[in-house]
Amino acid sequence: MKKTNIFYWISTGLLAALMLMSGISNVMVDAASVEAFRHLGYPVYLLPFLGIAKLLGVAAILVPGFPRLREWAYAGFVFDLSGAMYSLISVGEPASVWLPMTIGFLLIAASYQLNRRRAEATDAAPATPSIA
């Protein structure tokens, strides 16, 4: 269980950092994000919405006690990265641009799977006997 916790927090921390940096740049509507959105053909007003969604997703995977919300956050991250990768491929970007996004998918998969293992281990742990 200790190894699972360590790997969970490493993968989740890296995923949170990735989405936090992306979310902040989206919310701030920085020049690089605006240029990327224009290149992909998306309206710039979508940037703050996506940024806030990413920041809320980071909060959902880090705050304990909301397992269903955490599941939705993982799904949202997959949708976000899938849409970004599809958009980059659609406009003809080379693999060197969109292939590194697979690291994000791997972080999501690792964090999600390790979170499930932690939850199953917690559910399977014997209850501590109460002192009467």
C-alpha cells in the first residue's frame, strides 16, 4: 500500500502540475494560448472557460472525500487532451507537436488506476474493533 500511495502522489502531482500550468495560462489568456487557439480555429473566449474547468479538475483530484467528482475530473482531463490532440492532428501539425501529449494521457491513466487501487485497499481493510 505504501508503494501505491507514493506512485499515486507522484503521478497525481505531475498531472496536477500539468493541468494547473495549462489552466492558469488559459485563464490569464496569455499570448501563446491565444495564438494556439487562433491556429486551431477556436474562439478566444473559450480560453477562460477551459482554464477554469482545468483548475476545478485539479482541485477535484486533490481534495479527498469526493470520489464521484474525482472520476468526472479524470474524464474531463481525457476529453481535454483528446480534443487538443485531435485538433492538432486535424490542422496538420507533425507528430513532434502532438505526440508528447501522450505523457498527459499516461499520467491520467496512472493516477486514475492508482487511485482505484488505493480505494479498493481502503475498502478491503478490516475494520478496527471498537473498545466497548
